[in-house]
Amino acid sequence: MLLCIICLILCGCSKQEEGLTIRIVETSDIHGHIFDMDCQTGQPRTGSMAKFATFLNRERKEYKNLIYVDAGDMLQGTIDDYHDQTSQFDRTSLPAEAFNLLDCFATVMGNHDFAVGVPSYDRYFRSIKCPVLGANVYYEKPGDYLPPYRIRQIQGIRIAFLGMTTPLVNYQLPKDRRELELADIIETAKYWVPILKEKEEADIIIGLIHSGYDGGRTDEGLSENAVRKLIAEVPGFDIILYGHDHRARQGKTVDCNGDSVLVLNPGPFMEKAAVATITVTLESENKPVITTQGELVDITAEIPDKRFQKKLKEWYKDLCEYADSVVGVLAEPLDAGNMLWERSTMVDFIHTVQMNFNGAEVSLAVSDFTTPYYPAGDIRLKDMFGVVEHDNLMVSVMLRGSEIKTILENSANQFYNTVTDGNGGMLKTRKNSNGIVLPRRGASSLITAAGIVYEIDVTKPDGNRVNIISMADGKPFDADRMYRTTVNSNQYSGTTLCRTIGLTPKEMRERLVVSSPADMRYYMITRLALSHDADMVYSIPVYSHWKLVPQDIVSACLDKDTVGFNIMLK
């Protein structure tokens, strides 16, 4: 196996030329930043696959033995992805085509890649030329769905890439939205690393992992961010290339045997590339000596690659037409600016689709906007990504009346002080570095309810502010009754809602009724489009029936509290 590398060294002209150099380039958390120009904003992106293509082509000219890999989260995050999955059924997958153009050697699934649903990621699998690795992804046992690893041999040196994904997917996605399970990363690595060493005779083992370095959720014994723990407990890795936590990292550490491990994370959105350089030389006994070094390379100043853009120009043309298309006509503005103290049309648009899902009796909505105001009149499809930023599903769960009240109490605690007069200070605020007054908590933390009539009394202490008067139809509200309640998939899968009402993630999953087949934005677009096709303007129905009381104190406080107040900043 070492004959080629021995010959390479014997033929070297100097010490500097001796040995074999292998270059590994990694990206991660691309989240659909494919094209350099963002069709949603009309502005160039800081990072893009088009810019990365220029960097990668230059690297390949300099380094003959270069391998490009990706650590997941490609299929969800931008209008590029959304258009591909909702409107491009006759084409191959756009993200796959982008990877194919870059000659990707291997990639893994990220949690957001699973979130797009089986039809979308199956289409991606059919379109991509390189293997999508998943040693811990399974139907019945790890490795029975996706290939666990891929081997590349360069001049006799065998390099193994072992791919794994954070088991966060198990509790992030509703059970009815996934067909697969994900095993613990540590236990999976303990099984496969000996196989790579003994059966595959790998000289170099590289972990290609969609999991953060440390921290995150640890529900049911599964670690969301397991890289640090992996290195500490599983010897044998030479390099760990990872993503998921959106935190760029470069450095070396040691495993449990004291051996050096290079750790690299390029961070998100194609702004950096992680580059590992492997040098293989021989000792006097003709044994390979492997050394590694790593760096993070900023690619934001690169010029987009013309060939990459030309190959995908038809996709881009259709994407821009899609983004600019008028999806509906608003009868009134979509406005989030007043959402902390009264009914907001922006929030009521969310309640509209949630209350019309699966016979909902109650809707618990959080805001997800990046733009807080759209005027009456034409609204374009690209604007809907400012109304709802993330591709959240709607999830129907059974919640007890007392639990709904607890959720609303906890939300009120985040935003309102206890006041007894109109001298201000009702809203919990902070000042940013420019002196602008903002909510102490981001707007996306506010939870409002539809389907019920309630008041928030700002003169009361924490935990005693919310008074639920009745159901929206006038029927009594029962604290002991279970109500079919719609939340979004982030609320459902997150820890905050569970902790607020004292449920474990497993218990929350047992409350699941059904999740929506498409994301919330899709249902909003459909409502607007149906009205537009019928030559009608669209009016946001009134679903919010709540208010702050007492009115005189609230009004007086708001006159003082809202000076310089900017709700759009999260």
C-alpha cells in the first residue's frame, strides 16, 4: 500500500518537495446561499457558492490532491431553496446541481436538510452525484439508509470520511414528518472507527459531522453538539470537520489517547472555507508520518465564478421572476409595530393560518418577521420571506387550559413590569449601543393567543397578570379541559415551551395530533394568491382578542415608554 508514496519521496528533488500533500476544503451551513445576488433583497450576498467556486478553482490549480466536502444544512434557509422545492418539480435539485458543479466528494445531512421533508430530500439524493453520508441515520440499525463513510485513496494513502448528523432531528421534527431515527454520535463512532482502521485500513480518518462543538440540548441522553465529547471519548480521528452551531473554529486538541486532532468549522453562509493541509512523509522504517494544519479562509472578497453562474443561469432567471411575482393585494398594511400592546395585523396573519389548521380551538403565535411593515397594496412573493423568515411547520398539539394560561403568563413576564400609575416603565426595555430603546427580549419571544378572549393586567405581579375571560365564541374557558392548539414547529420542538408547562420533550410528542404537510409561509401565500386570482383584495381577519389593562394606566405609560422604541429589531 505504501509503494506509491515511497516512490514519490525517492523522486523528490529537495527536502521541501519530499512527501505527499493533501488539501481538504470544507463548507458547512450554506443554507441555500447559492447565487451571489439575493433575489429577495436585491443585494449581493456576503458569501455565496458562486464566490466559493472561484476560491475552490484556484485551490485546485495549486493543489493536485484536493478534496472538497460539506458538513450539511444546505436545503433550507433562503428563497433559492424555497423556490427549488415548491416550484421546480420538473428539474433536478438546485442544491445538488451546485454541489455537482463544485465536484463535491461527500456531504452529510443537517437537521434543516431533514426538515424540508422526505420528497424534497429524496429528490436531492437522486440529483447529487456524491454520496450523502449518514453513519448514525437509520430505519432499523445505523448505516442502513445512507452510506456511513467514503474512502479516497491518493498515492497509496487511504483517507476515510465518516459522516454523522446531530440527533437533534429526533426531537426537532414531529414524528409524522420523518421516517428515520438518528443514533448517538459517540456510540456510532465507537462502532465505525475500528472498522475504518482494521477492515478498510484507513491511514487517515476524518469526521464529517453536522453537530456543534459543545452544549446544546441533551434530551433523552442524546447530545445535540457532540464534537468535544467525541474527541474526548473516541480515539482515532485525525481531523474533525463540522458545522451546525454557526461558530467558526480552528485549532488542535488531543483525544483520549493524547493524539492530536485538528478541528475546523468554517461557520455559516459561505463566508469562510475551512482548509486542512495533510502532509505525509516517511520515517526511516518507511512508516507514514501524518501531520495536519488548518486555517479558515475568508472568501467574501472573491469575484463570483462566471462558469458556475452560467451553468445555473436558467435557475436564477426563474428564481428572480418567482421572487418578483405579485402574490396578492393587501386591503390594509401588515404592521408589527404595535404588537406589544394591541392587535397587530402581522401577528393576526399568523393566527389566521394557525386557527384554520386541523380544527384548532386555540392558536399560540410568535412573530417571525424581518420587516415589520408592508403597506396596503401589492405584496410580492419575496416579501413573504420578510413576513415569515423561517420555514416553520404548523403543529397541532393538545394543551390543557391551565397550560395555555401559564404560557401566556410566562410571555407577559418577559415584556411587562408591574406598574401602579402612568409614569412609565411598563415595558421592560434596554438601550443598545446607540441609545435606542428596544424590548428587553426579542419580539419573537412574545406569545399571543387566538381563539380566546383575555386581558393582561399590568398592575398585577408576575404570574398573576393574565385573565382569560372566555373562548372567542363566548363559550366558557375551562382550565382543566384539553384544547386542540396550533403552534409552530420551532415552539413544538424547542425546550422553552416544554419547560414553561413542565413537560418533557417525550411528553410533548405524546400530545402531538398532526403537523402540516407544508410550512406556514406556504399557507399564507396560498390565501393571498386565491384572493388575487379572484380579483379581490385580502383583508387580515381579526383573531386577536386581548388587551392590556387598566386602559388609563396603559395609555399613560405608552406615551412615555415608546419614545425611540423599535419593535423590528430582534
